[in-house]
Amino acid sequence: MIFRKKKREADPGAEEASGLFLFDQVPDALWAERVLKAAGYEHALVAPPHHLRAGCDLAVAVPRVEQVGAARALEEAGVPVRGWVDDPGSASRPTDLVTVVDFGEHLMVRAGNMKIAVDKVTRTIVNTSGGGCPDIPYLNVELVGKRLDEAPRPKALGYTLCGLMLDRAFEEACALLGVGER
């Protein structure tokens, strides 16, 4: 995973190597993402390479030069981190898995194996599908029939990788249909 510094002026093409914080559970990775965002660290929620997975299919990548400070922020917040890996190689962003299909009246956005379908005129969620995680039926009940601007974010309600992927699809649907930042 490579990061590009947004604020660097001297060499805008310079890239930084990253490392990964690994977790045993999806909620811990999501918690770490919130802590690092609040603390102002560059980070990316990623899928770790297969050889580094141990239960949780999410990790948080940060530039290696930020590792010590980020680790301190996670420790102070009480986030349980399984470990740190320098230069993990082929980690991929979950958001790289987003596809969109326009069905005329409806827009379907797919992230990973989760899908959300939205009426393009009313911005109402007409369906969610995919995944096999236990929180998906609950998320479906909470989202279907609500407008994108009124519906809760799936990642605020769900605690699994499927819930996170549904949130990525939700986020993309909002962006495509001009619904303000959620």
C-alpha cells in the first residue's frame, strides 16, 4: 500500500511505504479507523494479504513513519491490536471492489459481495442484498424504504465485513446521486 502525501509541495510524486495494523475482529479494525481519523493520521482500511489474515479480513494501513504515533493513539483509546507488519506488499483497499449498474429507474451499487439498489428520482433505498454475515438482515430492515439522506450509515449499525461493504456501497450511491456527505 502506497500513500501520497497531500500537503507535500517539494516533491508531489514522492511515495511513502506503509505498514499494517492487524486485528482479530472486524469491529476492532473499524474502531481503529475511527480513532486514527479523529487523531488526524493518514490511514486506509484495507484487506491484508492472505498470509497475514487470522480471523479478521481487515487491517489499517498507515505510512511507516506514522506507526509509533498511530500505535500510541490506538493504545490510549484501548483498541486491541494483534500486531504491526512493515511493508505488507499486496494489501488492497476494500473500496477498489465497487461497481455500479444503472437499471434506468434504479441504480445498483456493489461493494465486495454487498449490493444496494436506490430509486434514482426519490433517492429511496429499494433493496439491499448479498453477504452472509449475521447483521445483514437487520441492516436490510433498517435501510430499505428510507431515503439516502435519512437512512443511517450501515457502518454505524453493523459490525461485520459485510456491513462495512454495504456502507461502501451506500457511500458510493450517495456520491453518485448527489446526496451530501454522510
